Amino acid sequence: MRTVGLSAWAAVGAALLLGRPASAEYALLTAPEQARLLELVRTDAAARAEFAAMVRGAEAALGRPPNPIRLIQTEGKLAGDPVKVATQHALADMGDLTDLSYAYLLTGEGRYAEQARLIILAWSRVNRPTGDPIDETNLEPLIVAYDFTRASYLAADRAEADAYLQRLIKAEWGARQLTTNWQSHRLKVIGLSAYVLGDGTQIARAVDGFKRLVDANLNADGTSYDFLERDALHYHVYDLEPLLTLAIAAHRHGLDFYDYVGAKGGSLRRSVQFLIPFCTGASQHREFVNSKVLFDRQRAANGEKGYQIGHLFRPAEGYRALSLAAVLDDAARPVLVPLASRSSDAMVQWNLVLGDAAQSR
């Protein structure tokens, strides 16, 4: 959990004492969830601490120039590659957008929305979507931040940001459609963008794409194609995280992706259940031993941490997926929440807060 400075506590206290305007309906958060979230950060010490750290991050982001990059390039590149390093530097904007958007959502302070708007428009003007979902999955915080701040935009700015999301959707559909984790990330990007834009046609396409992917990728025993292809729970988790994120968005619009059963008997619920024993320590798995993918061996040869062939899967790698599942899986929450709570990842902790807020549904 993040350390919270006194200034952040003061900022949170002042903002919440001022109160927040009546809950609004967003594409990616319902009004009851927003109201419950506000109540949690007012009354629950853990939620308040997480939000205080976000406010501190938002305060630090104010006035910082956006750093958009023309092409996001991480996929297929080894650690230390100068192009990948430049991309990672630019993507620091995404962390700022997460902090700014939630700070605005729960305080109504316009300066947070204004800084988020500056970053989003800068990326809209500079970045060129390529349709590579492994690169563009990194834009999730921008899509969420735009949802939370969109109503504050002037019409011309809203049209510009809308056009950027439309280009992103078009680029993703224009690339080769696969049945691996690539498609999981692609459908997340498309689905979240379509919900924010209120584009019914693209939402329907994303729903159909989700069903087709579950049909092809998830098995009745809970395994995924990526797990079997890469012999790595790392990639099973990488499959689940974007699909669970999309499933949460779909649930807010009345669709049950979590329990959709595919042609081979697979579902998100079963794939989460398959992961749980490896996160509790009841089961262990040596990663990448029988991977069929050359890039896995190249990363191992490059000495990249977490990609060494034969290392034991680390339970912490699965905590973010479990924290997302906890938003949807009421029955498994007593198992999922204590496991995910072990994480030092701030977004895992915030996902658990969001899961608590979702219990008001």
C-alpha cells in the first residue's frame, strides 16, 4: 500500500468536506458505485488512504507538461531497447491520468479535470494508433479518465478526443484478429472506448468478439490457450486481466461476461478458479519450460526478471487479476479479497475499493 503524506491527507480532508456534486452516470462507473465510493473514502481508513495517495499524485501532476509519443512501441522489444524506454517514459502520463481522474471524480475539483484534459488532448493530437493491442492496452487509463472528465469539455475538445478514440477503435479492428491474449487486450481497448462513446454498433461488435474469443481461448478445466502455448501462468493472467476489465464494464451495462460459457466449456469464472490455487500457494508451476514461443527464450537470454525459464510462478503476479474478479464474483470474494490484499500494487488495492463500492449494486 502506498505511503500517504500529511499534505495528501489534508487535501483529501478538505476536498471531501467540501462535498461532491450529485453522483453522475458514467459509462465506466454507475451512479450508485460513485456514491458508495465517496462514502468509502470518507469512512473507511484503507479506502481513504488509497484515495489520499491518488490526490497526492494528482497534485504532483498539476502543471506537468504532457509527454505524448507518436507511436507506442513496447510489443516484441526487449528490456533496455531505447524505443521501448522512450515509450515507457511517455506512458508515465497514464499514471497521472489515473490519479487526476479519480481525484476529480470524488472531489469535483476542476483543476484535476483540466490537467487531465490537457494530457488527453495532447495524446489525441500526437499519438497515432497502430492497431497493436499489446502497445495500446496501455491507453486504458486515458480512456477511463476521458469518461470521468468528458462532460467538462467544450464541444470542440470533446469532438477531438472522440475522434481519437474512434481512430483507436478503427486501428484495432483493422489489425489481424487473433485468438490469444492479443485479442483480449484488443477487445478491452475497443469495448471501453465504445462504451465511453456510446457507440452501440461497436459495443455489439465487442460483445461478439468477446464470445468468439472465449469460445476459442478458454477451456472447461480453466486453462487458456496462452497458458498452454507459453507454459506460463504469467500469460494466463495476461489473458484474464483485460477480459475481466471488459467484463466489469459490460456488467455495468447489464451484460454477464463473467459467466458466459464458451464452445469448449470455458469461462472467465473457471479461468479465475484455475488461477486461485497458484496464488494461495496450494499449487506451483515452473514458468516457460515448454513454451513454443521464441520471444520467451530471447527474454530469458536477455536476463529479464520474471521471464527466466523454469522459475516458479510468483503468486503476486496473479493478485491484480483476482482483484478485478472480486468486483464481479460475489461468491468468491471471501477468498479473492484476502489474497489480493497481500499485494503492494496500488492499483490492486484500489480495485478492491472499487469492488467494495460495487457491492451496492
